[in-house]
Amino acid sequence: MSVLALVTVIAEIGFQALLEPLIGLPSTRAASWIFGVLTDAFYGVVVVVTYYDLRAAKEGIDIEQIIAVFD
């Protein structure tokens, strides 16, 4: 499990623990689902940016060279 996934799981557990007494279980589940969607999107962006940075460092290419393939 990556560090980012671990932080996400801990944040979601804390998020649920804070909201459940305040708004009840059904609303907490809905809010947790929304929180999960947002963190999954963030996780996806982090993976893509990390892949780009690693590939650029290994192959010595930049974004302009990658975009030139599509011209």
C-alpha cells in the first residue's frame, strides 16, 4: 500500500468518525462516498504526474516533445 493510499484511508476513517455523530449514518455514508470520489480523482492525478516526472527524468524528454507526437 502506498503512502498516499494509507493517508487517504486514515483521512476517510477520521472523516467518518467526525461526521457520524453530527449528521447520522446514512448522510455519513453519502458524504464518505463523495469524499472517496474526490480522493480517488486526486490519487489518479498524482499517479499520472508521478509517471510523467519519472519518464521525463529517465528518458530526458519534456512535455513539448510528447505533444509533438500528436501534431
